[in-house]
Amino acid sequence: MMRLQKFLSHAGVCSRRKGEEYIAEARVSVNGQIIKISGTKIDPEKDIVAVDGKEIRFSSVKENIYIALNKPEGYITSCFDKNGKIVLDLVDIKDRIYPVGRLDKDSTGLLLLTDDGELHNRLSHPSYNHEKEYIVTTFKPVSSSALKKMAAGVVIEGEKTRKARIKKISSCAFRIVLKQGRNRQIRKMVKKTGNKVKTLQRIRMGNLRLGSLEKGAWRYLTHSEIKSFQALK
């Protein structure tokens, strides 16, 4: 037996947390009956589960999918948005996958997409400490004191950001490594120094690097890259 939200996660429909939302929104049925209670247990081999009326097939031997995408500007890191372009529009595969973490609409760079719900939960949880590295350019020159201020942590919406590693690249560019992922965090940090972000590109997540992947292009992770992420579980 398996909890319903865990089944949705393992089947690659969504993360476990999102599955709980789907259940609360009465979007999930089991054997034709709408289920509204998270934690309901099902038999994956016998029960018929559907989301929005579409039957979900699950195999315990299914191999997960792991994709690296170089997100361009103008795309939303979401599985659905009726008013804009989403990152899934860029990945032409039939399998259902979803992005790990977020890059705001104006940012570019490395994004991991997968149907591995357990890995998604781990990497997306705010308490998890995997590193994310970015290259940032600003409209005005960024001073050494501003970099030190951001590295030490700045107060955003009443909460101080965690310490970061920052290295200056040029007068208007720097590299920053975070173990945190608050909403538009880097942009807000830069604004606190009296400056404004011009471009923001993520180049690394954990041991996964953007490399030479062209903007808008995607690739499957190598076996060694997958093993590296799976070791984080």
C-alpha cells in the first residue's frame, strides 16, 4: 500500500507537496471516486488513479528522467501558465516532468527537470543545503563594500539572508554561490546595495554545471551526473 500523494510523486505527476494540493482541490480520483483527504492509501498495482480525469500509469521499474535546460528570458518556471510561456514548452518529450526550484522570468541559465518526485522534494525543500551558483551583472559598478555586505547577509522582508560566497568578475559583474533560494533573492540583495540587476544567469546546481549548453537547449543528464544527484537523497 502507498499514500496517494506519494504515488503521484513516484509516478512523475508532481511533487508530493503539490500532490497534496491536487487532492485538496478535488482533482484526484481513485477507482472513479474523488479523494479529498491526503494520506489516503492505495494499492498501486490494483487501484486506478486519475488526475483531472486522466488515468495515471505507474510502474515500479520505471526509469526516472533527468534533464538539464538552459532557460532563456521570458519563460516561467512552472508546469502551467495560461498567460505566458513555460519552460516545459522547450522540452519536446512525451513524459511528464517538472522543474526543480525556480528561476524568475527574467533570469536565465541552468534548470533541472525530472519526474523523480523524491529528488524534487529534497532539492526543493528550503532546509536543503545544495549550492547554486550564479553570474550577475549590474547597471552600476558594484563596490567591494557592497559585495561584502551581500556576502555577510542582508535583511530582506524582516529576515536576514544566509552567508554567501561572492567573487568580483568586473566593475559591473560578480559570481555568487548560495545555499538558499528565496523568491528573487539575488535581485533583492543587489537592490539593498543601491544597485539593480541587469542580467542573472545560473551556471551550477550542486555538481551539475550549465557548461556550453546553448540558451533554450536541453540535454539528458549523464549517468555520473544522475548518480551525483541521487547520492543527495
